[in-house]
Amino acid sequence: MLFFHWLIPLAFIIHTPALHPYYVSVTEVEYNVQARSIEVSCRFFTDDFEHTLHNVFQKRTDLLKPDFKEAMNPLVKAYILQHLKVSVNGINKSLNYIGFEGEPEATTAYFEILDVDRVTEIALSNTLLYDYKPEQIGLMHVTVNGKRKSYKLVNPNSEAVFSF
């Protein structure tokens, strides 16, 4: 019977979108050989990302309403470019912002790096949402030529290097 006493509150936390026990972002990096590009996506809990953007830029934020999408694009872009740095084969690269998709549970922002002939190493500096919660975790998945490697950053750690 004791088992059920903690199961019910746990189920409530898991199924309540405004409350979640973990603070996690997921960054996916994939080398596209045919396009000679690196595709990057950053995924966040929508409520965490909205709070972070509001706190940083001191502006009203809403990642879900279509009417706000145009106003949110520069904030999403600026925040991520400030907190995510990528180097390929030892050379710092610029991320080109593509856009974002907001959903009630999670928001995903998309970037790309063009004109990449080959990849032997990708280094990431990732402090996404570290300014929101001290217990923030950054999961990173990097795929090059079909080989996927992953790493978990726990605030304050922010650097990871993937060799291929």
C-alpha cells in the first residue's frame, strides 16, 4: 500500500505540463554529407524557454501564439546564438538561424552551418538555460556519417568535444 502513496503524486507531476521535475535541453547536431551542411536543433520545455526569454529580454513572450511568432524569432535567435557555440575541425562556425516550432510541451529551434566538406571533430559550448535554473542539464547528440555520440552537460559544465 505504501507504494501507491508516492505513485499518485509522481503521476500528477509527470502529467502536469507546468510542473516538471527536470530542467533539460536537448541539442541535436547532424552532419548532412549530401548538403555539405551541419543541421542543429535545440529543444526546450516551452515554459522554461519562455521564462528564460522573458527574463533575459524583459519582453512579453509567447512561443505558441502565431501572432507572436514574428516578435519571438529575434529573441529565440539571439538567445541561442549567445549560449551555443560550435566549432568544426577546430574552426569556430556561425550558426544560421532557420526558425522555431512551438508546441505546448516543447519548443524546437533550428540552425544550420553551410559549406562543410568533412567532419573529424565537433566541439560545443552550451550554456542553454543555465541562466534559468542552476540544475539545468544539456543533453547533446552528435551524428556524423551515421555514427552517433552523446554527452550530458550539467551546469556549470559547458564544453564537450566529439571526435570522429
